[in-house]
Amino acid sequence: GLRSAARVDVAAGASTRGNILESSRIQPAAEFDRYSIVREWQTGQLLHVRVQVEEEEARPRGNLNLAYRKKIVVTPFHVRSSPQLDDVDNIATRLPQELLRRLSGSGKFLGKDSPYVIAPGASGPATDLAAVRRIATMHDAQFVIAGEIVDASKFGKPAYYGLIKKDARRIEIAFYVYDGLSGALIARRTAVAEGVGEQRVGRDKPFGSASFAATPFGGAILRALDEGVDQIAQDLAPLPFMAKVVQVQGERVFIDAGSTSSVAPGDQLVVYRADPRQQVYGSDPLAPLGTVEAPVGTLSIVQVQPGFAIGKIDPPASAKQVSAGDLVRFDVALAPAEKDADR
């Protein structure tokens, strides 16, 4: 129970009609291998089970998941000067695939890769927000990650008080993180690393392999990639988890996030309805900045499958206002200390 150091995350707000809306989840800090069922009963479609455990037999959870896994999609990276990288195995697609593997391996993200390149603008990030939104929609992603290989030049690095120069090579990678819903740029990061010694990698060395990492320039690329992974994780950590309503059956609401996203029965999320009549525009009348959203109600999760979850909305009358395409969010963000502890 709560006295056994369970973790509780809660955020409360109000709808335009004054109804209290709440995001919440409770996670136990301990697990029990043995238990006995004391009572079972049913109310409507909900089955209740009361169990008895001995707190002395509690086993601390080795990896308490503090956050939902957010869905991301990674696109191929633009290469500013292809001849510079003719010795590296298909870096335009291999590097983002390795980026995706490392982000997914952190346990904080669910990732997919897209075959479609987001063309960078003159200053770096894409200006075609509609293209970003299309890719996010195609892959059911909350965030879109693109990038650019800016430089992979060779140079002589001064050594021994400038008396000689050693062969060296520099890698510069720009990472662009976009909001999939609006297409807006969330973060722009740059990572730079250098490798001293043999300047070529060799296309016979698979990207990210041990033989690749053993080369001076291959190792530099992976160090820059690790820096980008850390920066992206930090940028996305404070942003709320979001999923979409995919189906409504009476009072039951289906969302496109389940146990693989760390959604669990008992979690509560807030349902938002976007009003397409209230699009907000900036200086460009053809590119909307986003759409005004209104909170509808609180969705309490009652059943979870790997790829989706089912919940009931409160107040029940609000279910008539919910339809496929609406959004659900968990509006609790990690505090800085918690993010650092979770890394």
C-alpha cells in the first residue's frame, strides 16, 4: 500500500464547464511472489480481487518505471556533403537506425523508422510542417526526429607543441526534434566529435559494429550519437505523454497505447477534443500553428493489451463527446531531480 512507499503521480485541472479532470497513476515500490485471494466480486464489467500478502516478504522492484514510453519515429538524415562520407556504410539511414535503437533501449521510448526524408530548410530545421505531421500520422508517433550530417571533414591536428600535425577527422551532426501533432520544432541539438589517427572507416565495417567503433572516426561518430541520444532524452522528458482515441463503443474508449507504453489498469488520463474551427495562425496564413483543445473528461484505464488500452470516461455523459482522433494525455511531468535519477 501507500505506507510501503508506493509512488503516486497526480495532476488536476478543470474543464470549461468546471468539471475536475485528473491525471494520476500509482506504482508499487515492491513486488510479492506469494499471495492469497481473500475475496472476489464484480460490479458491472469490473472484476474486483482482494489479496493478502506479508509485507516482510516484499521484494523491491528493481526498475521502477517513472514514466510512460512515448512514441517516436526517426527519419533518414540529410547528408550535406555526400563525398565526405563515401567510406562509411550508408550513414544516412544507418545512423538514425542506431539512434532509434539506443533511444528505444533506454526504456523511455517506443520507436519506428520511416523511409521518408524530411528536407531541411535553409537554416537547418524543416519548414514543411505538413510533411512532419504526415510522417507522425503514418507511424502513430508523438514525436518526429530528423537530422543532418553537417560535416565530416579531415584535418591536421597540431601535436607536440605544434611541431607536427596528426591526421584527424571531425563529425558534426544536427538533431531536430518535432512535435508530431503540430509539426513544430521542439528542440535543435548539435553534437561534434573528433577522431585522431586513421581517417577512413571502410564500407566493409557495418555501422555501429565493434569493427566500426574500433576505428578512430567510427568511434567519434558513435560518441556524437551518444551525445545526441542524451540530449533528445532530456528534451522530451518533461513533455506529457500523449496517445490517440482510436475507437469508442458506448462508455468504452479505446486508445492506441497499451502495456508496451507502460499504460496500466487504474491509470487516469485526460481526454482532449481538438476543435478544427479554432486553428491558430502566425505570420503564415497557410501554416497553422496548432488547434485549440478543450478537456472533455478523465479516462480511467480498465483493460490493457500490448498495443492498446480500454478505459471509461468520467463524467459518463462525456463519452458522447469523444470520437476517434481525440487525444489523451498524462499531464504529470517528471521533476528535474527525478529525471536525473532515472537516467
